[in-house]
Amino acid sequence: MSAPMGDLMISQFEIIKFFNFLKLLNFMTDLENQLRAEIMAQLRRVTTLNAPNVWKLLQSESGYRDMENRIVRMVAVEGLTPSACIPHIENELVL
């Protein structure tokens, strides 16, 4: 069975594929939101004593975004937790 769309005919299978794709996007958005919330929680724990260079970066919005993006990449590529990323980034900033 196909649904007419102007000159296009869209099969029921294609419609189901599209809705499954939308579900996947929603799932990925939920995961991203959860990850960003965890990153925020961990970055709130940063002080001038435990990670002074990271703390300096966090004082501006662009610095926060940079830190957040670095942590997202480290979580995805290296499999680290957000809390484990912070000392690694601090060490990189010292060098």
C-alpha cells in the first residue's frame, strides 16, 4: 500500500522506516541531554583547588562550551566518564 504525495508514492515500509528514524533521533537526543546534564553536574564540582585551569575556562560561556565539547568527545572516543575527563583535561592545560 502506498500513500500519494504529489507525484511521489511512499510505501508503508518507507513510512515505518521514517518513524523508526525519528524514534532513534529522539533516543539520541535523550542520551545527549543526559550526558550534558552529567557533564554539568561534574563541572559544577570543579574548584580553583582541584582543577584551577579548568576552573578558569569555566568562567566564560565559550570556555564552558569548549570544556563540554571536549568531554563529549572524550566520552565518545576514549570511553571515559565525564568525571574522569576533568583531570585529564587539567593535565593537558598544564602542559
